[in-house]
Amino acid sequence: MRAPDLPLPTYKPKDFTSDQDVRWCPGCGDYAVLASVRKALPKLGRRKEEFVFVSGIGCAARFPYYMETYGMHSIHGRAPAFATGIKLANPDLDVWLVSGDGDLLSIGGNHTMHVMRRNVGVRILLLNNRIYGLTKGQYSPTSERGKVTKSTPMGSIDEPVNPLALALAAECTFVARCIDIDAKTLTATMERAAAHPGCAFIEVYQDCNIFNHQAWFYASQKDARPNNTVDLVHGEPLIFGENRDKGVMIVNGRPRAVTIGEGGVTEEDILVFDETDRTLAFTLANMHCPDLPEPLGVLYCHPDRPAYEEASRTQIQDAQADGSADLQKLVDGPDTWMVGS
Amino acid sequence: MTHQLTERPPVSEPTPVETVAVRFAGDSGDGMQLAGGQFTSAAAIRGNDFATFPDYPAEIRAPRGTTFGVSGFQVHFAAKPIHTPGDAIDVLVAMNPAAFKMNVGDVRQGGMIIADEDEFTKVNLKKAGYGPEESPLADEILGQRYRIITVPLSRMVREALSESGQGVKEIDRCRNMFALGLVCWMYDRPLEPTINWLQSYFGDKKNRPEVADMNVTALKTGWAFGETTEAIPQRYAVAAAELPSGRYRKISGNEALVLGLVVAGKKAGKQVSYCGYPITPASDLLHGLANLKRFGVQTFQAEDEIAAVASAIGVSYAGGIGVTGTSGPGLALKGEALGLAVMLELPIVVVDVQRAGPATGMPTKTEQTDLLQAFYGRSGEAPCIVLAASSPSDCFETAIEAVRLATRAMCPAILLSDASIANGAEPWMVPDVSAIPEIEIIHPEALSDSDEPFEPYLRNEETGARRWAIPGTPGLEHRVGGLEKQDITGDVSYDGPNHQKMLALRAEKIAKLANVIPPMEVGGDVGAETLVLGWGGTAGAILSAVERMRGDGVQLAYAHLRHLNPFPSNLGEILGRYKRVIIPEINSGQLRMLIRGMFLVDARGVNVIQGRGFHVDELVEGIQNAMGDKS
């Protein structure tokens, strides 16, 4: 179905812009993500018709309507299953799944887990704003304990789910985190996700400026970000802080934020990040402000596991290899008998 | 104590009989399904017509000897065409007291019961709910009503296999083959096919030749017991039936669905992707298709019923044939996604092998209670194509028809089967696959930038269907989704009049299929005052009842529906011809409600909902009553 003989046009972001008016609230973090996605796609070496955007239900799930690609706005929570079917039928398509925290982690939690453990080659953008926006402000599965919303007037008593830890536990082979307004990291991470053969998961801290404004400001704002987050670079030490003088050390098996130069800590003591280390990734996924910086970038990448759809295609090809399939024989079955002449 | 067999004079030639129903009944671990299946193959080899009724509990290995663990397999075979597994049984093989208790009521008066007397111990009697001194084998009333043959079956099998070196547990697993051997002797059935099967299955496939040998010995011992015992003085012969000339095979409904789906994919020139979640009694579809990857079939065991239908829709969106299969509870879970498929106007096939509901209900028992769910079980007005298979072999053509209609109308097709035809088997004249018409599917071609923009919801005038544009095709990039679509452009639209128009368009394209489906045919006394109308897996029972009544001089016309949405175009006209319309169903009157509502016909029902197919006797009585209801 793919047409490799066709030349690859030089695309611009506007080539991926559909004629539909964008209907998100002014100031919504989704605009920034949309802009980054339109900016990233021309760099991915794919023809426009190979992209399919799939979503569930929610504000973020309107995403496909705004992309001049193939797209499906499906039903609540089930986008991973639709995306799986698309990849099974045509592994050559580049399938992107864009949806929110309520969609992918609450009603669709089951499917999110299974698309990851199967390693279906879809790229998932989870736009996490820690709130239900489209239904006007109920707490979501990522809302913090004590969150006061329309449905939790005395504060939420739910423990929030940790999307990165969930992805790692679900055997996801590419796990990353970005911030909506940080276009540079987001497009770079998308490029890496697009090159990953299996399931790629990117959590995006996204601001809902109507129902949960500033939820991520500690991580997204210029003045706060350096001290509250750490940018992950494979092979580099976990150093952060506006003066680049802070780091993460493992002390007694646990991560601890330290200042280089204080208490005898040198740069040599700082933990070096290895994106192929799943145990380390799990440790980083569980670092939360204010005690520890929250990691940004690619936490974990394991590109060697075959994608699910490729394994499925391979089984079919192997089964067909000897060319022994005879449809009439199949219908005849093992035993037939004659009646009459 | 060894049971001595005494020699006796050779039995006279077998007495010819026209039809026989034999039921093997025992614990669910006793191998009754296997014995029944082999006995069916023997009927096929003898050229009989046959119909089978496997009846098994949901418990895989219920506690031994309990009534809820009883598994049965009924084989009805005949020297003439038959259409049902039979009402009353001529021979019951009861492997223990529980099997005796649960099945004795179905044995015809004067019928034979072969019981393993060694299993009628105090303990087992108690487990079956009999008193310790209350063995039914010694019951005088039962003894007058039936011919009860007690056989020291377990002892004889243990004796015959005492040299095998195997433990009692292994040896006792061969009891079913003794029973089969004995019944084969009674009905003059050859042992060779079963011997060959045992050697191939246990010997070659499982690499346990010693188990094959043990079973063969038990089988032969059963036959030899028949030859020597005086308890069974008579053998019977059931001659070949006069079926239309041709090449036949044995087939069950689930097997036929698997084959039909594979053939449909080939005829459409597309890969079939079957996305399923295990559920009784539909799991065999997943198992069957998973074994046919060499035919290019893809199978996907999803994480749940919703993911199964959603992935099937994803497959169809990407240009494949997405199929999912389930039973009633699963269809309920798929409802929302099916509504989306109606909105997206994508072709998928949903097989519902109906079982007794609601909720978990009786998972291994049959029912026709999902008809209205298939029609209406979605939010909003979301019509789907609805078809129903009428017999095990009819599942083959119905599967191909479902793919044909779904792809023509760009709409989900729900195919209703049921537990009785899914597991029941019958002879099937094998079709010539090359003679089955192709399924024509045309996808829109690529557009260049200079062309007009692609309009995903522009329709084909003849079919009313939108075009099936596949991702990967240059220039056809478009978005689909669950929000209401603007006619032609497919843009999101909240416009009221447009919504009403789209609802009508989605219904109309299904109605238009009536132009390409065959008109309904009426059988029997076409000019009679009464029409018996059926749908789905009850066809055989209804035909048998109608034919019996006509034989008794009652004037009756009958017709059977495969297409339920849309109905055949001549249905209304036919209904109008009859003074009475009687609709037998294994539900409380679901088709009747539709017929009444759509055609203003005062249809009467015959409704038996007991987890099994109709008995011909009760249908005859029901039809008679319904005829009397209104003169």
C-alpha cells in the first residue's frame, strides 16, 4: 500500500494544516503541541498520506481534525485499539495517537496498557493536563490528592497514576516526557519516537488554562524550570539548576538531589543517565518535585524488540512460505464422501 | 471378580430402521464429545443424513459424578433427510448415575439405556441425588418404561487393559471407547475410521502410541462385548440416506463460519483480520482462523471485547476486512464502537454466536435472544445489516454474504449464529470454491494537488454508500470520527437538518441492499391460509414440524429468513397473502415484534426458551395452538 517510488516532497507545517478551524480555548496548551507536531512531521521522511492520527474523546482528541493527514476521532478510551487495528492491517502507515489523561489513563487505561506491552508501533502523545476539560472540570486520574474540583468539593481522595511508571511497567519500549510550550524538546522527541520501531510514549505536560491553569508552571516556566526539572541526555550526568550546580545522586539505593561542591560532592558523584536502563528509568519516573527534579526527555529506549504488527506479518508470511494453501482442499476438509453417482 | 463372557449363537442380520438418535452422556471429563464425534463420522461414512447436538456444561471439570458436570453428545442419523438432532433418544449411554438422572427424561418410551453398572455405587448415587439404596437401575417403573442394559463397563475396561502397565486413572479414560465400540456394534458401524483417528491423534500428534493402543483395545472390547452378550439380542442397520448426489463432508456451524470468512477474504482480494476475545460459544472461530495463517488470515486476540471490535474497525479503516466474533454479552460491550462504525461508514463483520442470557446466563446453551440487540443495541439510531444462519452448513454462505453486503453498503454487518448450530454438525455438500462469485470492491484512486478536494462522504447513487478511501493513498487525506458528519464533505456538523438527512442516508443504504438480496421463497402449501415464518438456527426444527403436520393433512406454507435487515423485498407482500402468520422463536417474540411493527401483521408466536433447540413435537403442538388461536 505504501508507494516508495513516489518522491518525498518538501513539506512545510502548513502542508499538515487542515481547513478546519481550531476550536480549543484561547491559551490552551494544545495549540503549542499542535504547532510542534506540524513542525515535526516534515522532518520525519514520510509522505503525507502515510500519516494517520487517531484519538479518543476529550479536548486533546480533537487533534486529528486539525491535521491534513488521514485521521480518526474515535470513541472514549479506545484509541489504542483502533490504532492497533490500523497497524495490523497496514504496518507501513505511521500512526500517531493523541489523547488526554482522562481518555488514555481512566476509561482507556486497559487499552493503553496493552498497546504498550504488545509493542504496537504507534506513537502516543498523552496530553496530560490533570483535569477533565471537555466535561468542564472534574478531577482526572492524574489529578493530585486533595484536588478540589466540581466532583471533589472536599478534595480528591484518589491517588494519581504516574504515566511514566505505568508505561514502564506495561513494557513500553520508548518512554519520554515533554512540556507543551517547549517546542524544541517536543519536536526532537517526536523525531526520535518516529524512528522507534515499537510503541513510543510521550507524556506532555499540558496546561488547561480554564480548569487547571498553572498546574505545570513549576516545570514549564522559565524561572522555575531549571531548578525543578532535569533534562535527560544519554551518557551525561543528571545535572540541573539555574547555575548547573545541582545533580542527582543515588544514596542508599535512592535518588537524592545534591549540590555540587557542597558536602564533598563532586561532578563525579552525579548519576550518569543511561536510557537503556529500565530500572533507572523507573527510578527517574518516580522523582517528583519538590524533593527531586522531574525528568524531561527520553527516559527509556529499547529499540530491539520487534513491533507487534511486524511479528504478526512475519507469522503470516512464514505460514504462507511453502505455498501449500489450497482453498478448495481447506473447504473439503480432511474427510469427504460421495453420495450418488 | 472377572466378568465372564459367554458365547452365544451369532446374531441374525441387523434389522433395518429409518432413524436413530443416540446420546452419549457422562462426566465432562469422560470423553463423551469425542465418542459422539467419532460416532458421527461413522454415520457419515455409512452415507446417513445426520444432525448432532453436543450439550456440555460450562464447568471444564466439574466435581466427578455431579449432575452439573454431565456432558452429552447426541447423534441423530437416518436413512432419509433429517433436519434436527432429534427430540427423543432411542439409545442413551449413561456412564454414571448423574448422567442417567439428567438424561433419562429424554429417552423415548421403550428406548434403550446402556449404563455402566460399576459406577452406580452408593457414593455416586448420592452425588447424583439418589438415595444409597435407590439405584435407578433397579427401579421397577423405569425398568418397565425403558430397556435398561447394565454393563460392567469399568471392570471390563480395566480387565482388558490390565496388561497395559498404566494406572487405573489412565485406563478409566478409555471407558468412552468401550461405549463407542458397543454402540458401533449395535448399529453395524465400522471401527476402522475411529482406530485410524486414535492412532493418528494419540500416536502421531501427541506422540503417545501406548494411549492409542489402549483406546483401540477398549473400542474392540466394547464391540466384542456386543457380539457375546445376550443382553442385546438385536442389531440395527440404518441405510444410506437419499441425499442429492455430490461430495460431502461433516461440518459444524463454527467450522463453516471460519471457512466462509477465509473464502470471503479471497473473493474480495483482501486480508481478513479476525479480532476476537475468548467467549463461549464463539472462541472456536478465533482458534479456527488462528490456524489458517497460510491462507493470509490474520488473527488478533484483543484484551477485551471492546478492543476486539475497535481493532476490527481500525483494520477496515486501513483497507482490510475487519471481523470480530462474540456472543451476546460481548455484543453488548461492542455497542458503542459499532455505533462509531455506523457513523464512520466502514464495513466490518460482527459474528454473534448467541447463547442463553441475560448476563452470563447459560453460556453453553442456545437461544435466539439477540435479534433486537442486533437491530437496536446502540445509542442513537444506528442501523446495521443483520443476517442469520439457518443451519451449521449455512454459516458458510452467510459469512460470505455478510462480507459482501458490509463492503457494498459500507456498514457493519451483524451475523447471528447460535450455540446449537455453532457446535452441531451435519453433512454438507462441499461447494466448488471457484464457482463462488467474487466480491467486488473499488477504492477511490489517488488525487493530485490540482484535483478538486476529496469528498469522503460523497455517495454512490446506486448503493448509497460512501467511498472507501484507504490511508496511504495520496490526495485522499481526510478525517473521520464519531461527531456527526456534514453530507458529502464529512466535516463536523451540528446542523439539525443535516443530522436528519444523515440518519436517513445511513438507513437508506441498508434498505437499498434489498435490491440485491434474493427474494424470500415460500415452501410447503404455498396457497395455504397459514404461513410459518422462522429465522436463524431453528430452520431444521421448523421444517420438520411443518412437514410432519402436512403429512397429517394440515395445509401449511413456510418460509425462513436469512436477511433480517434489510428484509427481503417481497416479505410484506408474502405476509399479506396469509390469514395467519406463526413465528416460532427461541425468545419471547423478537421477530414477531418486528414483523408486527413493520407490517401491521397480527403474527402469533411459538416460544420455547429452555437453552436448547425446538423439539419437533412441541413445535407441532405450538403451531397447532397458534392456528387455533385465531380462526
